[in-house]
Amino acid sequence: MEFSISKKSLLECLNHFQSVVEKRNTIPILSNIKVIVDETNGIQITATDLALEISETLSANITKPGGITIPSQLFFDIIRKAPDSSNIELRKDEKIDLVYVAFNESKFSLPTLPVDDFPVMDLNELETKIELESIFLKDLIDNCKFCMGLDESRQYLNGIYLHLSKDLISTVATDGHRLSKSSLTKNFSTDFDGIIVPKKTVLEISKILEEFEGKVTLNFSKTRLKILLGQIKIITKLINSSFPDYESVIPTTNDQIMEVDCKSFSESIDRVSTISNEKFRTVKFEVSNNLCVVSSFGNEKSTGIENVKVEYSGPTFSINFNSRYVLDVLNIIKEGKVKFFFSKNTAPTILESPTIKNSLFLIMQMRA
């Protein structure tokens, strides 16, 4: 096996694999990436952790076809430190199972493991296929991913729920304390049951979508999902569980509505919450006629208070939140007006904004 390729092209590809390959593996070959060299299809590089597999096809100057697996982190570090204008040459020594990496006046030898031992994910039958523009999929993911859970006992919360309802494709994520939902009007020719995409996969897709434009194809069954983004292919196991009935926790009678500028309100909450030294950085909103008093309390009677002008004309009330949860939503919305839909009782608060259409965010209040 022998080929050469530009550093820029190779490094951009290797960047996609660094968080897929686990740093500490009990199975040595999972620390490697697989490189298959084919004169017809170019080179295909693959990484996997047995639950998630990413592969990418690149063009290269191929001298001799073949296949290898090489240590991912070591190979990445060598390529990253090569001069930017370098042309990287790889050649396998068939006799002693070493791969030589060369550029300019530099030459490295790396150990290999048998390419036939590299695990391949079983796809089975993927009965459902849908296509989306990357910009729409990016919004559906980015508007929800910050609400994904980290609860080992409730795996179904540790991802994004993707489902179709009538002409709406929606993503939902919740960690049990907050929830986000984002929807897109799209008339698919097929119906499908909802799937839960694991957190690690969601974050990898999100990173690739930052730099990819075009159509994205999703093929899936109840247990597997395959995503095609240009020359990149992602195969992942899905979370085998039922997502909770989230619609039942979204209040429909929150009639105390406060409207405020997103950016300035975010800055106020961030400033005031600095005073709190507790884990949740609790902030208190005291809302009255066109005014919201944001306050927080810290050690030794320290306090932070800020008055914020708002649009509100209902009865006076106060409510406590985890400031991080509110700031996370406001950081998604970024600009324009945001509406808070409060309840007279202990129901969760809903946040919506015309800046991000077809999305809603729900936050549980904290006890005083």
C-alpha cells in the first residue's frame, strides 16, 4: 500500500475522528483508524468505538492499493505538526508490518494491526430514508442539543429524539429539568417511528454540519442510523428505549407573559448570578408592571440586584431559576425579543422567540 496526499486534505479528515476514537481502550485496535486504499474510489479512512463509526473518502495519488490500521492519536499528531505545505506520503512495509509516514525531510515508522481485525458495524435493513438540507438539520440539532441528559439510569434522556408528526419533523431533548423542541415543516413521503440519537453521535454530527453544506441523507431502522454528508458517512447505534411523552409536560395555560430584549436580559442575569457560589447559581425574578428585578444571593449576606425594563402588565409574582438554564436558552436565541410564559402555579416556564421560529424551550422553576 502506498499513496500521497496534501497535509490540508488529510488533516481536515483526521479532525473528524479525534473524538470518536476513545483515548483509553481495552481493545487495542479501537485506538487505531482504518485506511483502505483503492485505485477506483480513492482512500477511505474509518474510526469506530463499536457504537459509532465515521468514515470519509478522500482523493489521493495512489501508487499501490491496500489496507492498514494505524494508531489514531499518534498519526494525527504527526500530521498536525507537519509544515502546512507538506505532501504526506504513506507506505506499508509488508514484511515487518510497519507503515512509513514521510514528508519533506521527515520520516516516521508506525506500528500496524491487521486490517481484517478492524470491527465493522452491522447495518441490517434500514427501512426508512429521508433527506434534509444541512442548514435545517443543523438548526434542529443545535436548538436542542444543550438539553441532552447525562443520566446513566435513564439512557433515553441522553440524546435527541427525532420524530415525524403530520407534516412536522421535530427534535426534542430533555434532562428532566428543562426541555427544548425544534420543528420543521416538511412533507415526507413516509411515516416513521421516533428514534433516539445518542449524545456522542449528536455532537459529532453537529461538528461536521458546521462546515458542510448540501443535502443530508438519513437511513435508519429502530436500532441503527446511517447519515451521509457528502464524502462522510456516519453509522451509529440508536438508544433502544421509548422517549417519554414530552407533550404532556408542556403547559398550555401559561398566561402571564413577559417580553424582554434577549441580549440585555442575558447580560443582566450573567452579572447578577456571579454573586451566587452555589452549584445551581440560582437567580430570582420579581416581575411587576413593566419591571423585572433580577437578584441573587451569596455568602455572608452578599447580594446582586439589577432592574430590567420589560413588557408585562399582569399581577406581581416572583420565581426562581437555575441561571445556567436560562442563559443557555438566551445564548441560543442571541438577539431580538424573547417571551417568557409564566404560570400561576408551579408549572414549567416556556420561552419562545420570533428569532427562532418553530422552537420552544421549557425550564422548571426552582424552589425558593
